[in-house]
Amino acid sequence: MLIDSHCHLNYLDDPEEAIGRAREAGVTTCLCISVDEAGFSAVKSLATRHADIWATAGVHPDAAEGNLEWIEAELAYERVVAVGETGLDYLHADDASAQARQREAFALQLDLGIRHDMPVVVHTRQAEKDTLDLLQAHRGVKGVLHCFTESWSMAKEALDQGFYVSISGIVTFKNAANVRDVAAKVPADRLLIETDSPWLAPVPKRGKTNEPAYVAHTAEFLAELRQTPVETLRQGTADNFIRLFGCGV
């Protein structure tokens, strides 16, 4: 069993062909991630048409200035299994008002996760303290820090709150020693893997458009890094996904 816990199929040139290649590679489930209101209909459509594709509903921090009111109603749809992706990304949001709006949008979506008893998919970049502060202020929220690239201290604090940590193909990059450090330390029962496709294709596909089939390369790399059989890692991360999101085969 192999699950891509985070992908953006709707951004691929031909999602249907990519889904077929994923199945051929042994990927049994993909979680297609929402980032804004405009793109959600395509995400929802893919999850509706394919039994092995599930969806989230939420707004990425880069789109935090947009409408958020649509999210809650979509959480009731049977193929939507999480809120997000939401979170904080201060890399390009360097003024106080933009950062404040991101925090407001993140807090709203954390509230939705608690209220609807759904996991929250969290994006965090260059905002460790504010991300952790908001998670701590929403005790009881569950979810995953996706495509994790921050410090082990941040990962550990989130793990202590019951969160999962998802590792992308970045772990295979030469300059990603910090990601490998975290990936080696995350407890086996809290680890997820993802592509974040169409971005961040892992070695040996780096430079190409990423797609869910390539999660197999990340699984192989992580198994070697963690000195565990690849089938054990594949099955373990799939079990973790099913436990967190309540879906997948």
C-alpha cells in the first residue's frame, strides 16, 4: 500500500493520465488539496469521479485575503476529509497586515477543524513561532504539518500536540540536510509522505513535473534513511494516513 497524502492534481496538465500512472506505481490513494475558492471545484470534481481520490477544503496562506465563507459548507461533502491547506507563510508576506490576515485565516480554519472534528492540513514556512502559538491556542485540533522543511524543535512541539509530519521529495535534495534530520526522527506512527505535486519532484525525477506516482521514490529514500524495509514504510505511512483522515485503502 502506498498513499500520496498531499497533491494538487488539478494543477497537472492531464490529471486523468497522472492518476492512471499513480495506480500503476502502486499508489492506492491520493489526497487532492484545496488552496482557494476558485480551484476547489476542480479538486471536488476529481474526488467525485475517482474512488481513490479524496479532497480537502480550505485556503492557503497566500490566498488568505480571499473569501473564506465557502469553506464550512463544503466540509459536509462526503469526499472532503480535511480542512486546508491553511497555515502561515511569511516568505513573501513581509508586512504586518498581510501576516495578520494569514493568522486570522489560519485561526478560522483551525476553529473549523475543531468544530467539525476534522484534521487540518498545515502549511508553515518562516513562521515557526506564530504557527505553534496558533496550534497551542486551538487545543484539541488534529492534523499534519505538510511538506515539512522547518526545525526539529518545531516538529517535536507539534508532535507533542498530536500532529503528524509529512515529508515530501525535498528530503532527497542535496541541500536538505535539515529535512533529512527531521525525517529520521519522526516517530513511525506519525510519519506521512507526499509529493506536493506538481512541484518538488524527488530525485531521480528532479526538474520534471511532479506527480503522485513519484511518491514511490520518496518512500524508497525514506526507507533507506530510516533503515527500515520499504514495504514497512509504505504500509506504515498508509496506516497513519487512514488513521488521521479516516479514508484510503
